[in-house]
Amino acid sequence: MSATEETEPAGPQARTQGLQSYIARTGAAIDRHPVLTRTILAGPGALLVAFVFLAGMPVWVPVGAAGVDNIVFPLVLAPLFWAVAFTYSCIEENLTRGTAVMSAVLLANAALIATALAG
């Protein structure tokens, strides 16, 4: 190898560059197909996020005096959260940010569920 050739970065720097290029490609794909992205976010995306939110709420909602508040509140609030997620995905102008926000909510609640199931 000659002195003028650049080597591929290794280790954490390579992973960071790989992640940055993945995020850039994903953002470009979202921007190329705005109608499809909005349809997926508002339809099955909002429903999936609301369902995972419903499943994760018993972890962080305190148990009431009767011991059922952590079960009743998620059932009552799930349709409201679905409506908020649906409306947000319909009115968000920056679809990349909307996808990131919905994904963050989904992953945060999925992590709560995983930690609760793990013990």
C-alpha cells in the first residue's frame, strides 16, 4: 500500500460513519416517498405505537388503592394516545423528524416492556 492511499477507518469511527450514512439514506428515502411515509406513519405506525404504549404503561403507572389503576388507565388512555399519534403523523411537516419521534416513543416503551419481562 502506498502512502497516498487512504485506509478505511476502523473501530468506533467506522461504526459512526456507517450509522451516519444509514441515517442519511433513510432520511433521503423518507423524503422521496412522502405520501407512502405519511400513510404508514398515520395508519399502522400510529396503531403500533399506541399498542406498545398501552403495553408499556402498566410499568410506569402506579398501582392504585384497588390495585387496578395501572391496568385501567392504559385501557382508557390508549385511544387518546392513538389519536395524538395519528394527528401528529398527519400534521408533521418534517417527515424525518416525525418518523424519529414515533420510533423513539416505540423504542422507549419497548425497552420498558423488555425490562419488565426480564425481571
